[in-house]
Amino acid sequence: MGRGFHLLDHSVCYKVSHVLMCSLWTHHSSIKMKPTKTVPTPILPNIEDCQWSPSVAHLFQRHYILQTPMYYIRWIYAVVYSLYLLFVLRAPTDADIVRLVENTSLCMLVRPAKNGRTDEYEMTVDDCKLRASGGYHLKHMSMLYKKGEDAVQILRFTRNGVNLSNRSQIFSTLYFYGTLSSHVKCHLFSNSLVRHIVDRDLKILQESTYTSIPLHYGLLHSSISALQSEGNVSRFLGYGGVGIRESLMEESRNMRAWEGHQSGRRWDLLGQESLLYKLFRSRQALRDVMRRHGVDQKLLEALFNHIVVHAMDHYGCDKSSNLRFSLHPWHVGCSTHQAFNTNMFRVLIVRPNLNPLAPNTLRSINKPFYRDLYRELKIIHPQVAEEATASVMFFGMLL
């Protein structure tokens, strides 16, 4: 793959940016709060803009010195912990599947069921570009589920037009899409945001420049990237993702699933304790903190994805660490080796991994802007506030 990726042209970037801002953060009038305006942003969504350049050379150096050694230390821990998990894993249930959807960025695709029943919800993904090793292609999926007072039930799940009843396969399919599509979309603004901060020497946001660009470079170009299903990671380190990196890049520009959510967004659809509602409140909190500290509102969407959505998504996805399933959506069962591979991926890639010597968490930064934001987020989501970082720091501290 190397340096062969082409950069997005500006027309595509602006379209992606518009859909992200309108579809993800426009709220419904049923919430009795003052509507928030979407301010045009100079930050273009482009995860591919992660090449080394003189202006960000210091960020690459910092990353290699502080984060790279932790990758190997973390790998030793991951092997031991992944072996332990093999003895406590259990199969996913309907409740686990719904929990994954409602507590990660997938929640933004949930809408009321078309049949009008108030206790049923659905989500649909069309024209997906993701491909998995072995020649498999996830083109379409849809789910209809019911939530009662005491239980939840998956009423229907289809993948590429075929009904699935195997709960492990359903969970794996959603996990595959969630980690390689919906989560990647909250990474899209990071590279451009970092370059914007560095080029303008915005010292108030300096901590939001760390790691993101070299991290993305490692994911997309390193020979030991966990996103390379048949690369050195799987050959020598014993784990690796199953997605094809080229398809991840194509899917990162695909807003088809999100375009239908540009209007009629009900942030309280899943309740005021839901992640969906907490995202809405967090965006408002970030906007207010930016105003208090004189940060340009044009950076709101980029900072929101870069700091808040990214952290909440990792936190929610990590809650499935006790479940047994294969990373490959088309595996019918889950062998011991496949379960171990899933464990390694979750511990090193999904779990919020931080270098204790340079965690870059909001609570560890002694600057007024980040301290203020930490206090606001702690009111909304205390657990995420403790782990949220000023920049995209997770994904296993890849080389």
C-alpha cells in the first residue's frame, strides 16, 4: 500500500464534512433546548492526510519516543490477558448486540421503526464499501429490534439480503462495521485539525496535536499495522484485523448511511441516559467551553469528533471484552485461535490504551481550556471524562 493513497479532492471533502456535521449533530425540536448552529469549518475530513512534513516532524518524533516503546510493553500484557479471557468468554446475547449499537457511534444510525411501534427501533446501512479477507464484501445490513421493560429482542437482522439468526455472526458484523466505518468517521477531522493548530501556533490547543497524524500513518502504511490482515502483525505478533485497508479508506468517504439522518434527529430517542443524548449534551458543553476560552467556533465539529466522540466510542466498544466472537463476520463459529485473535485486537486496538508517562487525558492537562472541558464532561459522562484525551491517542499506540 505504501504511499499510494490519493488525497480527497476538496469537493468530496466538503460534501463529507457537510453530511457529517448535518447528519450527526442536528437535533430534533422535541428536545427543549436552544438549537445549535452548524458553523462552516476550515477543517476538511481526510484521514489520508497523514504523511510526514516538516511542520509536524516534532509530532512524529514525540510519538516514536513516547508511544512506540509502550506498544511492545502493552503487547506482552495483551498476550497474558487475552489468554485469561479465553476462560471467561461467553456468546453474545440480544442484549449485548443492542448494547453495542446504542453505546457506540452506531447509535447515530438508530431510528424509530417504520411500523410506528414505539418500542421498536431499526438501523439500516446501504452501499457499504467494506471488504474482509477471503473476498467477502459487506454491502448492506439492517436490524429491527424491540425494547421492553425487562428485555430486548432482535426481531430481524439481514446482511447482504440474507437473514442471520446466529448471534455471534450478528455481533461480529456490527463490530466489523462499527470499528472500520462509523468509528473511522470520528477520526476524519483529526489530521487537518492538527495541521491547522500547528500552522497557526494555537498554543491553547497544543495538546490536541499529539499522536494523531503519526498514529494514522502507522495504521495506513506501517508493515505491522493491525489493519493489515495478512501482514507482519498477524505473522509475527499473533493477531490482526480482517478488514482490507483499501476498503476502509473508500468507506471513510462513504456517507450514504448517514445522509438519511440530516433531519428529524431525535437526540432523546433512546432516553436521556443514552449515549445519543450524552453526545448532544457534550457537544453543547464543548461549544460553551470554547466560547469561554476564545477558541474559534469553526473548530467545534473537528474538536468534538477528535476529543469527545472518539473517546465515547472507544469506551462503549470496550464493554464487549467478555464476549466470544470472531472478528471475521463470515465465520460461523469461533475457534480458540479466532477468539484469541479477537481478544488481542480488543486489548491493543479497542481498549483505551494510554502511556502512563504521557497519557494526554483531559484530567491530566493543567491548562484552563482542558480542565474546564473535563469538568463539563464529568457532569455528563463521568467514566468517559476520566479516559477522554485531548487528541486521538488510542488504537494501540501503533508504530
